[in-house]
Amino acid sequence: METLMKMLSAASEGPAAEIQTGNPPVPPNVGITPVGDDPGILTSYCYLVELSALSALYTGIWELNTLKKRGREQPYNISIASEASQAFADLADAGFQTMIGSLAGSYNLSSAVSNSYTKQMRKTSLHFDFLDDLFKSFNLVSTAFTQLDGILSTFTIRINQVVRTNITGGDANPVWLTAVSKSFTDEGFEFKVHTVVVDRELNVEKFVAKKDKLDQIFSYVTDQNLQAFGEKTCPPPFNSKSWFKCLIGRRFSHE
């Protein structure tokens, strides 16, 4: 319980605090709402923010249970080269398992799509090229990409404190994992991305029915309710011309 509390406390303070504890930063939550002032949209968005906090709790529980099965008492440390890749892999898997398992009853499943691609990219255009490809179906307003770039820049600056890691574990065919920030040089490199997009619609009635109980459990573990924690880990929503989504736990890597 103590380890879980420390993980969630660091997550609520941001990537810098998580890095200091040796834990991989939880992927940023991104909220997207349609242009307009419909109060119903704001209410629904607040539910998703609260659910993102619950996702962080279940992700931490899943991750610690995985470690327990391996006989480890503490999470892998991202500042240790031999442990960094496993730390990120465990976090990504725990987040995914949370969405398709622990939180599955709170959503109505619409679709799930897995996609992989490889691109030759320039460092100076990395962020906008990546964001444009990842969010092109969301019909975002133009200013949203600048906001998204700010979130990605902050995240990668923190990740760059992590040791550059050969995720193959051998020297014959090394594959190096690190985070790439925007650069003032225009060096080219190969960018490999794998995304899993799970499209779900929040079942408001089910969530509201058990929200008070979930709030009590979450407050017991973190000394914060779902809303307070969610507001710390979710930036203000971005505007779209037509979409309303809350993206939780997107993951990507590059070589």
C-alpha cells in the first residue's frame, strides 16, 4: 500500500516528481471537447477526468501485482539502464490492461484498432509530424496542435533524464530507446510507432451509480478525491470541431 501511495502522490505532482522516485512518468491525459459552451459537455468531461484518476489507481495496482508475481517488492528504476525498458513496458501494459479489464465495465466498447508504421523524419519537425499523424482524425482546431506540442515537449524533457537504453539487452542488434525532444539541428532518423486505439463511450449511469464508493476508496489511498487528483493530471481540454474524447494512456516508442 505504501508503494502505491508514493506512486500516486508523485503522479499527481507531475513527471519531474515521478522521475525523482525512479518511476516512469504516467502518460499525459489529453481531453478533447467540441467548440461551444454546452454545460452537458462539461459535466461529461468532468466524469472522464475523474475516471482518469481511477485509471491511475488501477494502473498502479496492476503494475505492483505484476512485480509481485516476479518476486519483486519495488518497481523497476528508470535511472538504471538495465531496468529502464522493463519499467516503461510494465507501465504501458498496466495502463492497457486497466482499460480493457478493471475499467471495462465503465465503458461501452465501440472499436479497437492497432497500427504500426515507420517513417524517416527530421528532428526539427518530429513533434508536429507525430502529433498530426496521431490526432489527424480528431478534426482539431489549429491552436490545439500548439498546445499538444507543449505537453509533449514537457514530457520528453523529463524523459530525457532517463538513461538511453538498449532494449534488446544485447550488442549484436541493439535497439536504443530514449525520448527525442525537438532539436535545433535537422538530423534525420527512423521513427517507429505502434499505437493501440481503443474507442470507448463512458457509461454515465454505471459510473455515477458507484462514484461515491469509488471516491471513498480513492481518498483512502491518496488523501484526494477523484476530481482533485484528475484536475492535477489532466490539462485543460483542447477544442475540436466535432469530437469529444478523453485519451488515456497512449503509448509510443521510436528507434
